[in-house]
Amino acid sequence: MDKHSTGGIGDKVSLPLAPLLACLGFRVPMVSGRGLGITGGTLDKLDSIPGFKTLLPAGKIVEQVQKVGCVICGQTDRMVPADKKIYALRDVSGTVPSIPLITASILSKKLAESLDALVLDVKFGCAAFMQTRTDARKLAKAMVALGNECGVNTRAVLTDMNTPLGRAAGNWLEVKESVACLDPSVLPASRWQGKSSQFCRQDASSTFADLRSLVLDCAAHLLVQTRKAKTLAAARKQAEDCLNSGAPRKKWDEMLVAQGADLGAFNKKLALDTTAPVIIELKAEKPGFVAKCDARIIGEVIRDLGGGRLTKDSAINYDVGVDQIAKPGERVEKSERLCRVHATDSVQTKSAIARLKTAFEISTKQPGKTPLVAEVI
């Protein structure tokens, strides 16, 4: 089985989900893509890992899925070749937003994996491809219908992408947070020092509760879809117990080694607070509650720092990004950190900080909580 997301800011769910699913007894041939524009690509994140290979021959993909239980890689030249040609035509013919063509593009790659079950994360909001929940629902229904008609048990979750997912956005920073989701103990204590509840070291997993929640949701749906659990509540408990066991973190390392990663170099890099030359904090100018954290602005800033692509051929800086992001509903005091910027030089940081100020709104009243998962189809 597999999971697919329509993309967003800080959307790193695939990274911890694949080893979790493998530990739950599934086989996960996860064929992923690269980012374009402000949305990050799973393969770009994995490319930040020393030695990790995302381009594998078909035989190696099959072998690794059978031996390790999971793989995250790109499509081969012979895998769904028509999709690449059609996508190029869509770009120049102004049909990129076409729901039937989006459906065909996504499902063609997933159906090539010979899946039994598929869960789709269809995002809506200011930083999503589908800006409104109505449009996201249309796309989700089209993909679910086609997947089921093709013999794959398919369902979709509609999730909010007005705010970044997790606390980090940017390729390497998202890898670090993904590992922390699998094993919170890898995070240095210094990261959690501060007054805000989101940096409380006593429960590091609550720091990226939305990420962890969505990972568990996707796993739970697949357990129900494959009749390994009778109810979502039971399935979620099963997935959570597995995640807490530490086995998925070991499986993550196993997957990395199988795909050529240098585990020693990876762990050394993981221990660093930053791999970017310059780091600076954006601080709150007044006390109050975070009322808004605009994912689109944050995504645009990361792209312009070099962490995203303006064209398919753009080079990526894997070390830049934004982390320790304060989320809507949280209390901050004056001069308290709203986020940190990782950049290549001080000129970049000044520009980024100026733009990031517009991404956050501080209110005297605590805003109502917006559910991450709005609907299941």
C-alpha cells in the first residue's frame, strides 16, 4: 500500500509513515516526486541525506520492498512514461489545473505499484494546489472513484494547508523533524528551552503534534482499509503503539542503508543544530496569541532562500529553511521567538525576516482551533 499527498509546506508525512507502515506488516513501494514552486518534494528532502539514492532500477525497488518492507524513490524512465509527456503538454497548454488530468497523473503512478490500498492526503488552503475545500473535495472524489474502479481500496483525507505542517519547513530541516517524529529523543534539549508550551522538553512529541497526528491517521486508515483493524480508534491505537515502540526508527535506518546512505555521516549531521551558514530568529513584537501563520508566505521565503525551485532545472540548497515555527492558538510574549531562519548569508536573512513578519498575526484573543483533517472521503 501507499500514501500520496497533493503537497504543501512542511508536509513531511511520507518520511516517518513509510517505515511505520513497514513495521505494521505492510509493503510500501512509495514512488514520490520533487518539488516545484513553493511546495516541497519528498525526493528533495531525501537528497539532503548523505549518500541516499532516490533513483533506483525497478529490480532494486522490488527487492528492497520485499527485504526491508519500504522504499521511497522516484519513478524510473520506463515507469509511466506517458505521464511525463502529458504533463509537459499540460504545462504549455494551460491545463495543469484540470481535475481529470491531475487524477490521471497521480493515479497512473500509484496504480503502477500494484497496490491493494491507497490513502490520499488532499490539501486545501492558501499554500495548497487546491485553494478551497470545495475544489479539494472534487479532486479527492475523482481520485477515490478511479482508484476503487481500478481495484485499489482508496480513500482520501482533506487536510488544512493554511498553516505549515509541523514546526519545520525546508528540505534538511524536515528530515530532522521526521526523525524526531519517529524518535523525539534525538532532539537537543536546547531546542526546547523557552517559555512557550510548544518548546516544552517534557513532551517533545507534542511539539509537532499535527505531524504525528496525520502520520497516525494515514496509518490507521490503511489498517482499516486492509481489514487489519475493525475501527479507526483501534487502528490508531495499533499504529501509535508501533510508533512508540521505536521499531519504525530502526526501520528508517534500515531503509537509509538499503538506499546507500552513510548512516554515520547522517547521524553526525542530525546532531547539528543547523547546517546553514547563518541562523536568525524572528521575534514577536508584542504579547498575545498567534492568530495566523501563513504557509504560503513561509513557502515563498524558503523557495527564495534557495530551498525550492522556480523551474524544474533549478538547483536546490538543502540546508536553508524555517524551523521552530509558532502555531495558531499558541501564546507568545514580547520578544519571544516566532520562528528561526536558516540561510546562506545575512542579506538573505534580513529579507526573509522582513517577509516573515507578514506571515504571523498576533491577537489579544486566542483563536478557535481549526481541525487538521476536515473530511474523509
